[in-house]
Amino acid sequence: MSFVADAPAWLWAACALAAAAVQTARNVMQRQLTERLGTVGATHVRFLFGLPFALIFLAVVGQAVGLTALRPSWAFAGWTMLGGGAQILATALMLAAMRERSFVLTTAYLKTEPVLIALFGLVFLGDRLGAQASAAVLLATAGVVLMSMPHGFLGSGSASTGSTGSARPALLGIAAGAMFALSAVGFRGAILELGDGPFLARATATLAASLALQTAVLSAWLAWRDRAVLADIFRLWRPSLLAGAAGALASQFWFLAFSLQTAAAVRTVGLVEILFAQAVSHRLLAQGTTRREAIGMAAMVAGVVWLMAVGG
């Protein structure tokens, strides 16, 4: 029985939409924890408190469809390490950007990820972009540049923020997008390396393995460099547990989507997270978006969608 073939054709998109919604909520929780735990501490929360939930998911899936068909290998371990390591860096960069820029704009910066995947393909794989795809990349890049310009640079708004202050969060967000692109490739590769077992089992096993690796790495780092942060994480276990649960659930949906469809398609649907972030920003965080920033965000999203539509 082929569990991928028997999955509804729309399931991957539904999983991507669900992942984007839950991830928006998780990002808000982590952003609040960053003020109390610092960037590394808040990053660790999603892994440390997400792992128990991932193991619960794995136990449930094991009972439902079984895990015996999975074929772990050194290649699986390598892809998992790539995905897990890149995601640690991506999350830390994302939270650092959120401390300096509005929540909705940081989310927009992160969505340069599909563009960066296209650029990585050109540089490392020799994949050449067509005329429309190249134009889409330029449009998306122009949108990011427009969003990152200092206030007052175009003669409007407050000039209280210098160019360095405005460029830093943009660079942090774009760097986070690059790391998220690498992590998506790594996780997709790990899922595929597990063989022909049920997509539900492959996705959930990869999630559990990656969270176990990430928890071990960051726990060891904090135990070595900042034990006080570890103590603070456990002291704030209630909000941390909620953020961890949301993170594990979002990742579960992402991994299910990756097991059914290419990472590029999944991340394209995930662009709806920008709309979710816009709603959260206005209602919960009281952070506004200027007209120039909104135009830049729209241009960036349009470029990414156009790039995925023409397929390179």
C-alpha cells in the first residue's frame, strides 16, 4: 500500500497552511521569551520543550501505521544534521532580527528563502534561471531593499534610525532565510532517505531525530557557556512548554508537507504566514507598517510567488 499515493492531492497544501498558522503563534511566544531568556535561550525553548511532544507524535504514529518500514542510514543522519544545524542558526538569527525590527517585517525578510534557494541552485548547482525567473528574483530583492531603507531615506517618516540600524535587522532576517532554506533541504533529504515507508512515519521520525539532535547540541552549549540561562528556561517552564508545543506542532505539519511535495512548493504556500504575521502584529504587538514598507513587502512576495510560478 502506498501511503503517499493514497494521500489526498491537497493534503500537502493543507499541512503547509496549518504549519504557517501555528508557526506564527510560536514566533510570537518565542519573541516574548527572548526578552527574558536572550536569543540562545529562546531558541533552545522550541527544541527542548518541543522534543517531548515530537516523541509523543512518534509513539502515536508508530501505533497507527508502524515504523518497521523505515530505513535509517548514515545519509539520513547527515541530512538530519544539516537540517537541524541550519535551523538552530536560522532560529537564533530570526529572534535577533525580531528584537530590532517589527514582527511582520522580520517575517517578510524570512520569506526571501525561496529566492535564496534559487540563487543557491545557480551558484552551487549551475542551475540557470530563465528571463521571467530572473526578473522575479530582482523584484523580490528590490522589495527587501525597499523595506530595509532607513526611515527618512526617501524623505518621509522619522530619521531617528540610522542606516546601520535599519540594515542590521534586514541582514539578520535574510541570513535567517538562507539558513531556513538549507534546513528545508536537509529535512526533505532526510525524509526521502528513510525509504518507502508511510509518509506520516517518515516525517514524524525525522522530526523526532532532528529535535533530539538540536536539544543535545544546545543543552551542551548552554551547560558549557551559560548555565544560568538553562536554569531560567526551566524556571519559565510554563510559557516555554507552550512555545515548545506550538513549535513541535508547526514542525510536524511542515515535515508532513515536505514528505508529500517539494520544499519549494511547500515554502511557496507558506508565504501566507506573512498575512498571519500582519494580523498578529496589529492586534497583539501594536506594531505598524509604513506605506513604503508595505509596498516593499508586496513586491517581495510578488517576486517570490512569480518565481515559483514560472518554475525557474
